[in-house]
Amino acid sequence: MSTQSTILALNCGSSSIKFAVFDRACHALYRGQVENIGDGLSPRLIDDGGSSDLPAQLGNHASIIGHLLHDVIMPRFGDVCGVGHRVVHGGTAFDQPAVIDGNVRSGIAALSPLAPSHQPHNLAGIDAVSGALPDVPQVACFDTAFHRTIPEHRQLMALPRAYADKGLRRFGFHGLSYQSIVARLPEAISGRRVVICHLGNGCSLAGVVDGQSAWTSMGFTPLDGLIMGRRPGKLDPGAVLWLVRHHDGDLEAVDRVLNRESGLLGVSGVSSDMRILLEDGSEAAGLAVTMFVDRLVQEIGAAMAAIGGLDAIVFAGGIGENAAIIRARTLDALAWTGLGINKEANAAHALTISKGASRPSAHVIATDEEAVIARAVLGCVASI
């Protein structure tokens, strides 16, 4: 039995890093987040001590993770016995958490073209920890794994079947978030059919039946479905072909448009941050917000159809948990379903934000992907 006693969970997103230290009972000892990563912004550390700017030279995930390990986490929690990582894409090879070795790392790297805004950052976290804690086991936890319960006919695309055999199929993402929320559903609802809205810089929906994923808005990559901070969501494939021709076949340029320049940022020309757009007041910012809500309502309708109705809707993620106006506009558009909003509860970000007699019901549940990661580390590493 190792004398080391804590577990580190790292959750590297496209513009942020969330991290948490847990004891072996999976109780959180310390949590933090770094925001404003990339695009020349000033990274900011937020933890139990408040908010502070990080050194200006820390401009990417790799350097920031190194700083967190050496200057923030290890001085306080040097006795780390395992590290878990959120990894966005597991493809067909990874349908459960995996202890990271050379083969697993290579498999993760091979999937980078399918999640270019995330997978390289996930790998940077793995490599940074390997350098700082070479003898500590690491576990990869895959966002796609939760959705492997989706029926085969929904995983497939209407393309020649040979492409599916090569891995071209719908996977779904944000699975760690959904897994966290599903664990808390009994606190809020008693129904079987739930639509969970994970709304943040990346956004998706999951249609859940009896705690298992039955439908999701994302597909082969994290580009599909809802409008996101920098990604467009659902597109006519012909529009992608047009972009390729418009950029003279420069696939990197088209990739940049789709993964970095579209979504809320592309429509508004102001920001990819919903908080800024809601405060901006310009016509362009308002249009971006309107499009965001409209697409969200449409995709909720698709999820309801896929799971045969709706007993409850859950809002999670940075936007879902904090943007009361987005929840209100969404629920108002869904009033035809019987959803009724309790304005006071919604303003207070309460667990239940629907009216007492409203069926279906509406809820706000904070996601805790880091706790899911910590439990996976405990389940995978026998020496802990």
C-alpha cells in the first residue's frame, strides 16, 4: 500500500484548466481553475484564496500545468498517489477509463484530429505530469465512453457502411459531466426521461433514459449540435465543402474557422464568452444570444423525440449553472411542454427552478467532472 494519500484530477478544456485534489475517500481537499488560456489573454488562477493573475509567460496549457504542479499543487499536496485526466475523444478503442502507458498515450494522440481544440491539451497535461511525477500512475477518463450505450442506429451515419467500420460514427462528448449529473439525479427527480444541457464554452445535450445515454447532440467530433463559444454546431455539409473551396483547399484554414472563429464569437464579432455578450448590449451580441437559445430549444426538441418524452430538464456547465436569463428564455420557449419557470428560484440558481406543479420539471445541477475522474483513478489503480 502506498504511503501517498491524495489523488489529482486534471480537466483541461480548450480555454481553461480545472483541477482538484481528493483524498482516498474522494472528498475534495482543494479545487482551482485557470481561465483565459490562449489568444494572448492573461491567464488567471481562481482557487480558495481568490483570483490572481499568473505570470505573463504562461501562455499555453503545457506551461500552465507545469506551474500548477511545481508551484501550486505539489508544495501543498506532494504526496500524490494517482493522477486522472479528462480526455475528450476515446474513439472506438476506449470505452472505459484506462491506465496510461505508451500504447494508451499513442492511441489518444492518434485521435487528436477529431478533437483538435482539446486532445492536444489533454496530452499536454499527461506529459506535464509524467515529467513532474514520473513514478505516479495516470488514468485517462474519456468523455465519449458515457455515450457507448446509445443504440447502434444512432451511432451510425447514413454513409457507406465501410466508413463506419473505419471509425466514422457518432460518439458524443461531455460524458464525464453527464456521468456526474446522472449520479445526482435522484436528489432532484423521480422520472426516467431526462434531457441534460451541458452549456459552457463547449455545449451539448444528452437524452438520458434510466441513467444511460440514449441520444446526444454531438457526433463524430465536438463540432456538431449546439452553437458554442467558437464552434458553429450543426452545419449543412455543403457549407463545409463551400468553405474548403473558398479557402482553396486549405484544410487548416477551414479547421481554424470551424474550431476557433465561429459560434458566439463568429456571429457577434465581440466575444465567445456568454457573460460578455449578455452585458454588451449591441445588436450583434444580441443576435448571437438569440441564435444560441433558438438552436438549444430545437435540439432539446430533438432529444425529447429521441427518448420518447420528457420528465425533467437539467442545466449544467458554466452557462447552464450561472446564466439565469438563458435558462429563462429557453424554458419560456418550451412552455408548450408544460414547463413553467419559478422566476425567484431561477434567479437564485436553485436546484429546482420550475413551478411546483410543473411537469416536466427543470433543474440546475453543478457538474463535478473532477470527482468522476478521481473515482476512476481509485477504480483503476490497485496500489492506491
